[in-house]
Amino acid sequence: MVKIGNRTVNVRPLIGSPFGSIFAIDKNTLKPTDLTDEQLKELFATKGIEGGDSDEMKDNRFIVDDGKSQKLSKDDIETLKEEGLSGKEIIETLVENSSSFKSRTQFSQEKYLKKKHLKYSNFVRVYEPNPALLMEMYYAQNPFKTNYLRIDTLSQMLAHCNVQSGSKYMVVDTGMGIVTAAVVERLVGNGDLVSAGLFPGVCVQVIAEQGPVTTWRQSVDALNLSPQALESCLCSLQINKVRSILHDNEKQIMEDKNDESDTKEGVCESKRQKLDEKSERKAKRMREEEIARNIMREKSMDGLLIVTRQHDPKNLMNLLIQFLAPSRPLAIFCCFMEPLVQCYQSLKDKAVFARISETWLRRFQVLPGRTRPDVNMSSSGGYLLTAIKVNSD
């Protein structure tokens, strides 16, 4: 049972259906339909009433939204739903019982119908999950979840760092792992590289806080990628263990080998004695950490992406930039400019082409005869610092 809008619906019929399928909501369950995109557009056509008085004779200024123009009460509308009427039939009934609908201009009528279609529609389309949809969903629910990172800023970070398959990237992301999910999606795509035995690349997720790894991978899990695809390109490492790599010595190497042997013994023992899932998760985390250490010891990472709200990006950047190969890009996002100014000053002898930019985006509605900017919009998209590392020698 999943809540869709104000309804709780059984989504079991979705299993086995292809992405893009259209379902009709029938009471508390979904029923597959044979509707095409063209038929669905015709069904949801929002054309106003033609004829009668022209728009010049109408004036929306005298329409008052006091709830009295609709003759049907809330209970009457709920009764129509219980009787099994379709969304289109309910909307037609609402129009017939509206005293102000005919006095609206044709443009206002279309807006009214579109609003009612969104509220009383009985159809659901299933989309394949991707980072763009996840970002749109999280940002609409609560921008705090994504550290106020917008989709346009995320796209700039991916473009500047040239995220592509076959490369190695470091990601610090404390916002539900949306940046990590975007990097992983570009590395593995639909999994063809993994199935063909090719190297998809590596994403090392640097975790800056204590807690289970799944806390910072909610967006990655939402992509529904195969376990083989994730294991081939994604690994994680705690920030304190990243610092230990810089002071690597024989003692640290011996500790790593001991950890590896303990992990192997734990895995073998889990197979023999069927240990609980907690031991298996711990063994998996130890394997990921060992892979991440070996990769970062080479200090040849191809990109660095940082999005954090709780931590100082300057400290994270000064630590992780040491593992970045020369002539490789980095991108840091922050809601405020001051932390990025400190990063900019710290990069003077470490990078070139350092630049702080503010992302500003405003959506426009573009339709015949009614092009205008959206009234509601986010005030700021935050600030982005980009640079390219060079050898200080």
C-alpha cells in the first residue's frame, strides 16, 4: 500500500510492468490501461468553453474565491468518488455546478480545468528512477534534504568535473547521497559496461559523519541498480581513515592486512555458522574500505565533488585535494559564499582558474500568447566554487 496524493493505493499490479505504463486508480488499487500518450492528452484536454461572450466582455477581477461559487459541497464530491465516477465526469459535474466558470476568460477556464485535472485525475504513469527525478522530488518535499542543492547546480558540478565512465571520483555528500547517485549513474549507466566486463570507473564516497553507510546512500538505493553494478564502482571510506592514508607507514599497512584477514575469517565464519546480517554488513563495509584505501593511495583521482552543510568545506578540500591528480577539476557547493571565499583563498597555490559563481534560475511558461515567468521560484541556488588542481612545485 502506497500513498499517492490523498489516496492509499495497492501498487502490486506494477510488478512486471514496463516503465512508462499508464494505470488507472480504481478505489484502492491500480488497474492497467491501454491508453496511449495521444489518447491521454485528448482525455486531459483543457480547452475552455468556446462561444458566448468574448473575452473582451469578461473580467476576472470580480471573481472572488470565497467558496460560494461551487454549489457542490465536499461531502457531495466525496459521494461522487464513492459512486465510481471517473475524474473527467467529476470535473464536468463541478463545471456544471460552478456559477463563476462561464464568466471567466478562456485562459482562466483552462487554468481552472488543469487544476481540477491534477486534483481528481485517476491515472498514474510509472517512470524509471533517475537522479533528475529524485532531485526534483527531494527538492519539492524539502530543500533541506539536498542541502538546498538544485538540479541546475548539480548539472554544472557534473559538467565541470567531467564525470564519465572509466574515471575515479571522490564525493562528499551529506544530503541523502543525491550527488553520489548522479555520479554512479554516469559511471555504470544501465549496467552494460559491467555485464560486458569493462571497467566502469570508481566513486569513493567520503563519509564525514559517524553512522551507517545506508544513511548517506538513500538516493543510490532508489536507483534500483543491481548489486553487481554497485559493487563494481561504489565504495566508501570514513574521513578519519582518509587522514590515516597520508601518514601511511609499515604499522598502518600491517593493521590494514590484519583487518583484511579478520574480515575474511568473518566472512568464512558467517558462511559456516550463518551469522546475522549485521556481521555481513560489517564485512562488506570492511571490503569497501580496503578497496577505497588502495585506490586513494595512488593519489590519482580524476575529480572531487563536495556538497555539505554541517562541515567546513575548507578542511575537507585541503585534505582531499592531496589525492587529486594534477590538472584534475574540483567543484564545491555551499549555500553561503563566506565558506567558499576561504576555500578560494586556500587554493591560490594549489589550483588555477578558481572561480565562485552564483546559480540563478527562473522558469518560464512558454505557450502561444501567454509567455511569462513563473510567479513562485527559489530565491537563490547557492554558490559554486570550481577550480583545476596544479602541482605547487
